[in-house]
Amino acid sequence: MRIDAIILRELQMPLVRPFETSFGVTRNRRILLAEIQSEGLTGWGECTASERPFFSAEWTDSAWAAIVQELGPALAAESPAQGGECQRIFRQVRGNRMAKATLENAIWDIEAQREGLSLSKLIGGVRETIPCGVSLGIQSSIPELLEIIERELSAGYQRIKLKCKPGWDVEVLDRVRNRWPGISLSCDANSAYKLRDADHLVQFDAFDLLMIEQPLWHDDFYYHSMLQKRLETPICLDESIRNRRDTLAAIEMESCKIINIKLGRVGGFSEAIAVHNAAQERGIPVWCGGMLETGIGRSHNIALSSLEDFTLPGDVSASARYWADDIIEPEVVVSSAGEIAIPDTPGRGYEVRTDLIERLTVRKETIRALELVG
Ligand code: OSB
Ligand code: MG
């Protein structure tokens, strides 16, 4: 498969509402999109790096540089027949997994189109719909949060995840659990606590949570294993899991009982599938996380969520929760049963609104295959 061009764009897109986590507030997204042209087909990938290096060391500008200077030229010099070849092509570049995933996922999109398969079918997906949850940012007051939860539950979402941090945790969870005794509820600390907060975190056990996500350090397994011994509530790891080996380490050490898989965080579909398989073989359920993606990243997340071990509702939700105008057509919608139907047309299954993308683009660079002399 000859790579004819890799076009990297940066789009600026305001979120419909700010999203606050324990590490800060996001109001405007800077989205990197890779458009890869190959023998008449076009594949799209989205970079899930955030605007600042707070969730991970990668951020928008580091990913841009990694793609333009290293990964794009390396890919353009090869003719990968499959998304599964990208790891070999990128192996000299350490880390930069979100940048790698941007390109690799676009190659998987092309491969699916060439095979006439939906991306879900290409990767071995077994579902026709995926169960959806929502991730709710930190709000300025508990009544405001309760109102938002009310709205999301009536829209059909199957699980509510609350961002938490010291000062926005026990009281919030208590109020929510009291108001809705039966709902599926979880929380995500994004590393806001230390092991010395274990006595405090034990209080979370009173709220019958599905899980607590990444309570401790972003790069830790050992302290999470010590904390898990003290908690009834299952720990889910997000930030810590970079690849299949991390998955094995975390499971072996009993650092978690559930894993959140994010395509960007693990470096693309190949590694995401490997993480999924490793967890499934060991009886650990997984779910698909989100990084405030546009419809392009969202469509990749939908395909990934069709794998068998994605048994828990993910953070993959409707386009309209994030964007006034999403860049795909149709936009992602969630049924009143809280499900997204997996498209069965070749590739990602959503058209790309190229006119809108062009209007939102603030930076663009074309990376071509090197001309071979002679
Ligand atoms: O930890 O899951 C996270 C958003 C940005 C960075 C980290 C996380 C999140 C979310 C949002 O929880 C999930 C989504 O709705 O896209
Ligand atoms: Mg998380």
C-alpha cells in the first residue's frame, strides 16, 4: 500500500461546556488530525494528546513535532499493507504513543476500506451496539452536578462517572448515591491522591462504586496494589497502562481489577487489541475511555469497544455532549437505551466533513513519501 501523502492539521474547536478534572479545566480543544492518502483511499486518525502535558507527558505540540519530524517521514517511506505493521515502522521512536496512534489508526481505517470491512469487523469485533456511560467533570456546586446527572440518566446513559479530587469526593458521592441508590456509579481521580490518603479513600466503599479510576500516581503499579488491599471498591487503571506488558504487571500485582483502554494512551489499535486480549485471558473486564475526541477519534473508539471483553459501559458518548458541530456525518448518537449502534459500512463508518475541517484548520502540513532517485 503506497502512501501518497500524509496531511497533518491542527483544528481549534471550543467544547460546548468546559470539562474540569483534578488537573485543570479544558475549554477549547486543539485537535490534530492525520489524513492519509493511499492508492485512492483516505484514512483518518485523531491525536488524543491534550493541550497541556498534564494527563500524559505528550501534548498537542509534542505530538505535532513527533509526527512531522519523525513518524510521518518514517511511515511515508514504507508501504504498510496493514495497520499492524506500524509498530515495527515506529519502533525506533520511544514513547510518543499518542502521536503514533494518530497515524497507525488512520492506516487501520484504510485497511478496513480496502478489505471492504467495517473497522469493527476488521479487528474482530463481536458486538452490534456498545453500552455507553458519561464522564462528568467537576462542577461548581453539588446541585449543579445533580441536575446534570438527572439529564444524562434520562438520556439513557448506563453509567455515571464522576471526576473527583480532595474536596470534591465523599460528600459528592454521598449525595449522588442517596439520590439514586440503584445507578451504576464510578469515580475518576486522575492521580489526585497519595497512599497516605488510604483511610480517606476507604470511605468510598460506602457508595457501592463500580470502580475508582487511577487514584494514585500516573505511572504506578505498586502503590495501587497496596491501596487495592485496603479497598473493597475495585481499582481501575487508566494512566498507568501503556501497553500489554503493563497490563500483565498490573494484573499480576493485583494493582487493579478493571482496565480502561484508550487507543492513544497505548499507541494505537495493535497495542489496544493486545491489552484487551491480555486482560480477557486473565478474566479482567475492560472498557473504552475517552479524551474529549471529535467524531473521528470517537469512531475509532466505537470500533474498539466492539471487542468481546469490553463488557462495561465506556466513556464513549454522543457528539452533541462535546461539540456544537461535529466534523463527521452522521454525528455519533446514543439511543434511549444508552447504546451506540456500530456502523457496518467499510472503514470507520462515518463520513468526514472536509469543508468544516478546512474552516477549523489553523495549521496544516503535508508529509510526502520521499522521491526515490533512479
Ligand atoms: O481520565 O478519562 C480520563 C478527559 C480528558 C483527560 C482524561 C480523561 C478524560 C475523561 C473524559 O474522563 C472522557 C470523555 O468523555 O471523552
Ligand atoms: Mg481516567
